[in-house]
Amino acid sequence: MTSKAIRKIVIVGGGTAGWMAAAPLVQHLGKTSHLACEIVLIESPDIGTIGVGEATLPTIRYYNGALGLDGTDFIKKTQATFKLGIEFKDWGHIGNRFFHGFGDFGPAIANRSPYMHWLRLNQAGDVPALENWSTATAMARNNRFTPPEGDTPSAANAYSYGFHFDAGLYAAYLRNYAMQRGVARIEATIVDVELRPEDGFIAAVKLNDGRRIEGDLFIDCSGFRGLLIEGAMKAGYDDWSDVLLCNSALAVPSAKVEKMTPFTTSTAKPNGWQWRIPLQHRTGNGHVYSNHFTTDEEAARVLLDGLDAKALDDPRQLRFTTGRRRKSWVKNCVAIGLAAGFLEPLESTSIQLITSAVGGLLQNFPDRDFRPDLADEFNRKIALQYESIRDFILMHYKLNRRTDSDFWRSCAAMPIPDALQHQIELFRSSGRIVVYDPDSFTEPSLISILFGLGVRPETYDPFIDGIDIEQLRTHFARVRATIMQTVSAMPDHTDYIARRVRADPVPGMAI
């Protein structure tokens, strides 16, 4: 260890973010590392985990894999199911239904994306919807699941998947992992933050039991409160409520259903939208809405009326201000999770933002000099990802054509960032896709939402006209038939879970 190496890391806050930060840090900085340092996590007994179920992007698999977690054990311990994407109902207009699947729309043709060739066929005459060339969508529509197979590109591996899991159980699972490897857990409440007078760095936090916990690096996982990053470091907050109008959520678990769908469902409602996340032991549900357009009582009624099984509790209320800290890393304090910002869960990005922040910290890990360039690079990438995801979510609202409520009319009329406007107009005029941040949503995801919400390009890439159109029709028909044949041979999602990864019942849980 060098004389300037970080000697002690203090993580403030447990829950999903805190333990997702602790696990890889102890893996890289535990007792066997040449950078071995002490890691302490302070967790208040009075603060629970936000949400009743968590849906993820496929990147969670790489996070779990990097920790060396056993995939089957993880699924069983967190009551997880598989997620191939998100089904959208009534978005764009009432009666609309489309799927954002994890995967592409077939192999490239003449070095051009398959959707561009589909555009040519579509303009030449009737052709089935683009979703027909998404293996993930076909699997979801037929309630099938099996992990991708083989290395040679084919319909059997042209998709990816994430998970639905119990956020509280996942936090507990990672807590056991981290503590077994040396993370010390302190159950207490922080009552004060002590700054060094000479430079404003955090010196220590003081606990309600009188203890004073010193550290070199402090990680703020204290949730919306931002106890360190805002309370002590005054990072500032960019409020995005002017473009993302929802500011409230109600969450409630319901009883498990016989058939567990391998996808999240998002159903647009008059003043927001409702999620459905199937787990092995229950179903997670919630209603995201704006209390400027409806009442909490009406939102609760909409939520409960939209359940497909008996509610297991009363809905829990959550207020939020969409946005992000102007800086997530200030001096020797790094904010991760809700302490860094909040984007509503429409595209299941909460866990993704945590893993990106943890990964960014490891890539730019400091010594006790805390060189500003490291923090600047971390903040640059985090800001880019938050803004890219913000605009992706905003696209869902802006492109709607619903006129049944003031909420949807306001969403359609509101001004949007220039970068998003350019994304939409370039696609509308030429079919080209702009990807600002390759670490968030890329071309297939943007295509899924743009097409799903009814945006149709006026033209397509002229370079593809050199391919014989009848050969192109034959190719697309063959790919579609291969996808359907492959999917039809896959097991039912519920049956696959029952045979391979069925979890034990949760003690005390009525199902």
C-alpha cells in the first residue's frame, strides 16, 4: 500500500444502493488486495428499501457475474423471475400495445441495420410489424423463456434478459456477501457531519450513540435526503420537473399469479402509468402520476382497480423530484443511487445507474490526494447517462397522441431538450438513429419506442436500394420463420422457473 492509498471507506446508507456499492468495493479492496482498506457501512434501522419489486436491465447480469455470484442461488434467494423487456399498453394512444425487447431485429444486411431494410419493404407494400423480427418480443408474446444458447449468431441467442427481483431480498443477499468478505456494518443514525476546516472535506460522521466514524472516502447512499452530498457538500440539484411531470408514486404488492410473465408491464393511465412486476412469491405494482393533475385518493383507486390479484397491503406513498445532483462526486464524497438523482422507473434504470456509478468509481478510484480530474471524469459520464436516460423517458411522454386528460395534453405540448428534438426529427426525416450515450439505451431500444409510439420515417438509407427487393423479402420471411420455430421449442417461462430455479416460500408471506 502506498502512503497515499485510501485507508478507510465509509458508506452512509444500506438498502440496494449501499450494499451494491459495498460488495464490489470489498471484492477489490478487501484483505487480500494490495490496496486493502477498511470498509464500514452505516445503516439506519428506521429506513426501509424503496419499492416492492425491482425490474432491471440486462446489465445486472454482468454486475452479478463480476462478483462471482451463483446465478441459480441469486434467483432463488431474491425470488427472481426473468425479464425480456417491457410491454407498453395504451401508450401513444388508447388501445396501443408494443414491446421494448432486449435484443436487436435480426442480423445486419450489407452492413446496414435490419430495421432500415424493413423500412424499404414497408414503403414498398404491406409487411408485418417490425416486432416480428425481435426474438425477445416473440418469446414474451408466447410466455417462453430459456437463456440464450450458442456462440454463432442465431435466433437462439439474438436476445438478452434481465430480472425481476425483490429489492429488499437483493440488498440482504449482497449484505451477506459483503460482510462475509469484511465489510463492517453499523446500525445507527447519523446526527452530524464533520468537515475539515482547512479544505471542506468530510472528516467524520457522528452517530446517535455518540460514536464518531472517521474515513478517507465517503459514499452517500442515504437516498433522496442526500445527507452528505447535499446536506454537507451542497452539490446542488438540477430539477427536471418541467419536462418529467410525474412527482408521486404509490406502490403495493399483490398475490402471485399462476402464470409469471417474462416481462414488465407498463400501462398508461389518465394521469400517469402503472407498473406490474411479477416475482416468484408475489407481484409488485405501482402507479406513477402527477399530483398536479389528480388526487392521491384517485391515484390509489386507479392502482387497486388495475391489479390482477388481491392486494397484500395498503399502497405506500412516495414523493419525488425528478433530476440529478449537479455533481455526484464532490471532494471526498461520492453519491450513489437516490442520493445522486432520481429518474422515474419507466424503463427500469435505477439499478443501471447504481452499477454505472459503482463501476465509474472503481475506474476512477482515487488516493487521498483526490485529484479533481478523477471526479470531473466521473461526473461527466454520470451526467451524460442521467441526461440520456431522461430524454429516453421523456420521449415516451412527448410522442403521445392521447387527448383524454390534461396530463397527456400537457406532455405532448411541453418543450423538450434540443438533443431529444434532434433525435426525433432525424429519425422522422431519414430513419437515422442518434445514440448519445452507448452505456444507456442504444439503437434497438430507440427504434422500439419510436416505432411503438407511431413515428414513421419519411425515407430510408439510399445505399440499401442496391439489394434485390425480392431477395430481401425472402430473407426477412426466412428470419421470421426461424424465430417462430426457435421460440416454439422453448419452455414456458413459469415451467422453466419451476423446474430450474424455484425459490422456497418466504417465511410469513401469504401467497
